Amino acid sequence: MANESLATYLNDHLAGSVVALELLDYLEGERAGTAEASILAGVHADIVADRQELEVFMAQLGIAVSEPRKATGWLVEKLSEIKLRLDDPGDGALQQLEALEAVSLGIAGKQALWHALAAAAARMRRS
């Protein structure tokens, strides 16, 4: 049960990275040719690197990547794009704010993941 719960937890974070990367692709496309696009590309690269670390960690633990969860993350982001466009059909300032806020929340969640895993590893070493 514990391994199944861990697999779900890690796959949920992996799916979250799909949402973040797709949102960043959307934002980069909307801001193409601007200084913002360059910053967004840097954040994108950081999230790709973090996702790769997570995938390696999952492989070391023998946890399979859940393709349905990743596909759900992709679908959630596409629905989010529609929501963003409907909420702000104008200049896109609200779209950008809401998308960046969502990415920011995902980054905070990923930081919490790594802290939780470090704490669990420390507790296991003490046991």
C-alpha cells in the first residue's frame, strides 16, 4: 500500500509538470520575441530538468510512469487555456497573470515534494 501511495504521489507531481510545461509553452507563444519569452524559456528548461530528475528517481524505485495521469495533465492544461482566453479576450494581461500563478503554485508544490522526500529519507535512515 505504501509503495502504491508513493507511486500515485509521484505520478501526480509528474502530471503536474506536464501542466506547467504546457502552460509555459502557451505563454512563450503569446510573448514570442519579448524579454518575457526568454525568462519563460529558462523556467521551462528548469522544469524539464526537474521532471527528468523525478523520472530517474521513479525508475530507481521501480515506479512506472502513469501515461493516463500525464494525458490528464495535458488535457487539464488545454482546458485551462480555454478558460484563460474566455476570461480575458482582450490584451491577455489576466491570462498571463493566472497562468504564471498556476505555474508558480506548481513550482511551490514541487519544492514541497523534494522536501517531503528528503524528510522521509532522513527518517528512514534513523529507523
